[in-house]
Amino acid sequence: MIVSIVFRDGVENRCLRNWINAQCNTFKKYTQDITRVQVVISRVSHHKKSSSSIQCHISIHAAGRKYIDIYEKHSSEGIAFNRAYDRSCSELSRKYSRRSFDRRGLENVTTQLETYLN
């Protein structure tokens, strides 16, 4: 699994980079199919307001699956990442849960049940 962390617009933070890397490596517990995790932290300015907020974008790519894109904004880069990380974990657990069947697997179970009952 490749973890790519990009800071844009002068938001660089060495401690946050290490924290993001450690947290992204915990995605392996959901599935081993993850090939790449990309995290982008950037400053987003508002046109009407003079203040700006930090946006965190987490993109998770897995072999043979649709990728997951999560965006989160906050005034602090740490909180923006933590919120995006929490949403990513819930999305991974929802998509890669062991209880979920693919359509073909569900049809096989149904067929086996029908032959058993007949």
C-alpha cells in the first residue's frame, strides 16, 4: 500500500505528516486490497469572507473496486484530517464488511437453500 501525503499552500506540518501516515496504515485492517491512499491538505479561501479554512481530501484506491473520496473542511488541519479519517473508516467498514454479499454469492446461497429444501 502506497501512502501519499501532500500539503499545499504552505500548510506543511511535520508532526501532522507522521500522524497521517500512521493513521492511514490502519486502513489495512478493513481490507488488504487497498493499493493507494492519497491525502491532500490545502487551504481553501472564501471569496466573501477574509478567513480561510483547511480542506482535507482522502482518496482510497483498492484493486478491482471503486475508489473512495472523502472531503472535509475545518479551520484546523488536524481536526479536518480526523473528521475525514473517521468518515473514511465508516465508509470502509460499510463497503468492505465481511457480512456484505456480492450478488453472485447471494444467488449461490439462495440456490443452495432451494436445493436443500427440495
